[in-house]
Amino acid sequence: MRATGLALVDYAVIAVYFMFVLGIGWLVRRSVHTSKDFFEAGRRTPAWVAGLAFVSANLGAQEVIGMGASGAKYGIATAHFYWVGAIPAMVFVALFMMPFYYGSRARSVPEYLRLRYDEKTRAFNAGSFAVMTVFSSGVSMYAMGKLFNLLLGWDMDASMLAAAAVVLAYTTLGGLTSAIYNEVLQFCLIVAGLLPLVLLGLHDVGGWSGLSSRLAHAAVTQGYPAGAYTQAWRHLGSPSQNPVGVEWLGLVMGLGFVLSFGYWCTDFLVVQRAMAADSTTAARRTPLIAAVPKMIFPALVILPGMIAFALTASGDGSLIPPKLGASLQPLLDAQGRAVLDYDLATPSMLLHYFPNGMLGLGITALLASFMSGMAGNVTAFNTVWTYDIYQSYLRPRASDAHYLWVGRLATVGGVLLSIGAAYVARSFNNIMDVLQLVFAFVNAPLFATFALGMFWRRATGHGAFLGLVSGTLAAAIHHGLTLPAGAIPGVKGGYFGVLHTFPSELAQTFWTAIAAFTTCAIVTLVISLLTRPRPEDELRGLVYSLTPKAGSTDAQLTWYTRPAVLAGFVLGATLILNILFW
Amino acid sequence: MPLDVRVPISGLFGVVGLLLLTYGAFVEGLETSAGQLNGIWGALMVVFAAVLGYYGVRAERRSRLTARTPGE
């Protein structure tokens, strides 16, 4: 793809964005006086602000670019990552888990594990989470630098370092409050930048019906049923009938249950936003409010990819360029067809449809998505580092001012480590695959640990720790003994030998997650029954059966603000979407 | 919260919207498709900024009033 230059107006839009982002950090710094202000936003955030930040912190580059790529590759089935792989878990965490996270007064998810279980369980989670956030942030930064270098000819080092410097400035100044405010700003920008793209693209292909008929032709050409790209559920009976290469059971259990709940219910990056809310009720409403834009986001992030693929496949424009090999020649698949570089689907759409001015807005939207993801990782890292590692093991009885200072230093350290991780990613081609893999290994068993801890008073610290370790090992072993079709043993799996070949990488990921979760749950159960539980007095406020129900005060709220009512609306709307795109 | 988040968002959308509207109307020209797209989307962003800014400023004023008269 040829690099495109920007006009002065485009740079002006980007400059205005940077000024506002830094200005917010500067204004917010005056309200940061304590470590609670810095790490928890003083627990003063209104539910709607926390809700938009909740969804925006997750809406990083990998989502905007990655979902566009998946939309181009898999069609509307990509929406499962939202309608199955996010919404149910968000409803669950809102109704059943936020009362414990918020009510236990834990300042972080690892701290909840210490309160519920023991120190070693907290240490395992804190250590793995801290490493994951730094790498995730760095890989995002690398992906951003690479993309802007390819699209716009920007120097990769300069764009990575400039974005990192801006994120560093506003998160060091204003802490979590600044990050949350900017995430809400970034959310609005992402909508403003991508919505016109979707409208223009749909107009160009003749609306949803025009898009469907182009994709039907492409599906049949590739040997799938006509509706494979536009029907989310109908062709999930067999992996060979859909481009995702999965069947419904693996999707529902692997994505919809294990991976989804493992991320949305336990990842501190998103949970931190809900924990910053101004009350328990607001904390419960936060994921529900976030679920509303989340269920509509497929239209913004997946449709551009589908439109790009439809236009490319029907010969109306090479919106998705071929992937180039080391020799800069197009890579070919087993059938001799050029392999498309799906990651460029959404950026190509921006360059194709947006004139100067709007292009600046679209580029700013991409920048905003990268930066909100990075800031989310950095603020989660600095909290876990300061509270769960530094305060717990290195300097337990220092003053609050000291921890505030350490938090600011940790922010600088986190950004510097992320930059280092970005350069590591630059040196190793498959680092993103490795990161996704390790993430899945560590995340997949987590939900079992949390669910058993919150809903079974008999679960013990020894059970939880050994469950986590064996769940992670089970994921590594399952992955090491299986391989996706067409892959060679290595980072894709099969490094211990190949006992089973999955039809696709996603199918392998889902079943690896199921194996990890099941192992963790069984080991936790068995070891817990063999070890002594903590006295019930110590578990009040941490276990469901020993805690006054959060919903008991909901009767005082106006009916449409009650979390249960919001949850019903969200689940109902998601069900309708699934039916509409069956 | 120290500052209502709607205020800076409305500021950003207002400035960017005006930039796009001005560029579309006076540089590209509204007779071109590029000019129309920039003009229309810029105008919509300015309207959004105005509405959001109104609610943000109103909320800030109420919050300052509440802070000054805590007993009432």
C-alpha cells in the first residue's frame, strides 16, 4: 500500500486533539491529592462516565483494527465477540461480582484475591497481570507505529514515542481520573471518526442488502454457503460451513463462557473503571451502561472490514491489499490465491472514502483508540505495581504521599517498559501471536478461581493457587498437543507433538480455554476440599452467601435505573440482535 | 469530579467541527463532494458540541452551587 500524505487541516485536527488531551490532564491534576485520587479517581466517578470509560479502555487498537480485519475475514460472525463474547459477561460482572469488588474495599482485583484467598494467589495474579499489561501496551504501540508508517509514511519511532509521551503526560498528571476523562473523549472521537465511514461505505455498496449480495457471491466462490458472511449463527453447525472454522459449542463455551467471563469479570484494566464509580449502585450500573455501546459497536468496527472485503472480492476496488512476504512479493495460499492483508481493511477504507479534513478526523480516531488502550494498561499497571507489589512486599508502612509519588514513578516506569516491549515486538515477527497465547493461558483459568471464590465459601487459598497454576499448565499442554489446520508446530501449537488438528486457530483457542478452565475448576475444588477453609467471619463481604444482597436497596431507585432492569434491557436487546442476524 | 467531562469534549468537538466546516465551505467548496462531507460532518459536530456543552456547563454550575450551600 502506498503511503498517503496528510494536508495541513488533517494535522490541525490531530494537534487540537493532543492539546485537549494534555489540557484535560493539566486541569485534572489539581484534584489529585491522595493515592486514592490517583489510583481510584477518588471513587467519585458518575456511572455514565465510568461506563463509557469501561468500554473505551477495552477499545484499543487491536479492537478497532483487529475487528475490522476479522470482519473482512469472517463476516458478521465476528459480532460473536461482542454479542456472545462480551455482553453476557458484562451483565454477570455487573449484577454478581461488582458488589464484591466494590464492597470489599479492595483497591484492585489482585487485592480482592488476597482478601478472599491468600497472599500467594494475589502474587500470582498481580505478577502475571503486570507483565501482561506492559506487553499489551507495548505491542499496541508497535502496531500503531507500524500502521502509521505504512499508511502515512510517518517515522515509526517518532509516532510511537510521541503517542507514548502524550499518554505519559496526562496519566502522570491526573492519574485514573485523567485516563477516564480521556477515555470518554476518545470514545466520542472513535464514534465521530468511524460512523461517517460506515455510512459512506454502506451507501456505496447499496446498503445491507447490497452488501449481503456481494458477500454471498464471495462466500460461494470460497466454497461456503451463500449466507456464511452475513448470518451469524445459521452456519455454525459445522466448522467447514463458516469462515471462522468453529462450531457453536466451542464458540459458546470457549468464547461465550470461559474467555469472555475470564476477561470481563477478572481483568483489572476494565474492572478498575467500575471500581472508580461513586457508589455500589453506580459500580453495578457501569458495565451495564458500557454494554449498550458495546452491542452497537459491531456496526462501527466490523462493517468497515466487511465492506472492504465485499468491494475487493467483487472487483470494485482493491481495498484490501495483498500481504507481502519478505521478498515484497504477494503471499499465496494453497490454492494459489493472494493472501489479503486484512489488518489494512479499516485503514484502507479511511483512505478511500475520506477527503482531507475528514481523514484527519479518521486518523485521530485511530490514534485515540491506540492511546485509550495504552492509558488503560498503564493506569492498571501503576495501581497493581504500587498496591499489590510495592506496598505489599517492598515498603508496607509508608505514608500515603509516598505511595502517590511511587504511583507517578510507576506510571513513568510502565510507559518506559511499554516502549521497550514495543521494540521487542519490532524484533520478533510473531510477538503478537505469543502475547495472545500467553494472555489466553493466564486468563482462561481465572474465571474459575474468581467464581469459586465468590460463590463457594469452601474454596481455599491453596486450592485457588494450585488451580490457577494447573489451569495455566493445562492451557500450555493442550495448545502444545494441538495445531490449527495448515499451521506448522511452533507458536501456533503442536510443540509437544500433534494429537489433534483443529479446523482453525480460533477453534483451537476456544478449546484450549475450555481445557484450562475445567482443569482449574476441578483442581481448585479437590484441593479446597482437602485443605482448611477460612473462618466465615473473615469471608463476610467476600462470598455471596455471607454478604447482604446488593439488590436489596434497589427498591429505592427509579425503576429504569435499577441494575436488574438495565440488565434485562441489555440482554433483551442482544437477543434481538442475534435473532436479526441469525 | 473536578470538571464535568462534557465540557472538554464539547470544546474539542466544537473546535474540530469548526475546522472541518470552514475547510469544507471555504477551501474545498460546498459544490464538491469533499467540501460537502467536511461541511456536513463539521456542522453536526458543532451542534453536538453545543448540546453537550450546555449540559456540561449546567451540571458544573449546579455542582458549584451544591458545594457552596451544603446544608440546604
